[in-house]
Amino acid sequence: MTNLVYDYFVENFGTVNKCKDSNSEYHTKYASYSKQELKRELKALKRQSPVDVENIQYVSRLLRTLTQNKGHDNAKSINHDEEIKKNFWAYAKSHLDSADYLIPTFDLATCTNYF
């Protein structure tokens, strides 16, 4: 049952698998799109009367793939204290979304003991 549920979510709500989708027509169509252009395209696709589900799924997955990589490279080189002093809300908007990708510095036993 677990594998069935996992396979369903991977198939319908995952990210773009470069090996699987590299030869698709969507790959060539959306290769040069920026994240903002993909968002606009996704909104337009959802408004269309005959819904193209495969196209919507591909654009959604591609958008998730681009969003996952946000903030990984530049997180170590930024002086966070200075950025917060300059403009707190801009810092919060740009960096707190990437907080999902931070790896905890403690193990499971420490977490269990704490809580």
C-alpha cells in the first residue's frame, strides 16, 4: 500500500525527471522559459477550455524543480545580519522560503529527548 501511494504522488506531483522527460515535446518548448514565464504559462494553461493535463503537469513539475534549487548556492556567502539590517522584509521574503532546505544540526535522539 505504501508503494502504491508513493508511486501515485511521484507520478502526479513530483518534479521533472530529466531522464524520463528529456525527449518530450514539452522539454524543447519550455527549455528557455524563466520561472516567471512558467508561472504565467501555467495560469494560462489552467484557464484553457479543453484542459491539457499532461502539459499542466509538466509545467508544474518544471516549476517545482526550479523552485527546489533556490537559495542553495548563495546561502553560505551572504552576511545574513547585514541583509536583515538593510531590509528585513526583503530578506524574509527571499530567504525564509529556502529555510525548508536547511538540514538540522542535531540527530533524532536529541530531538526526541528535547520534546
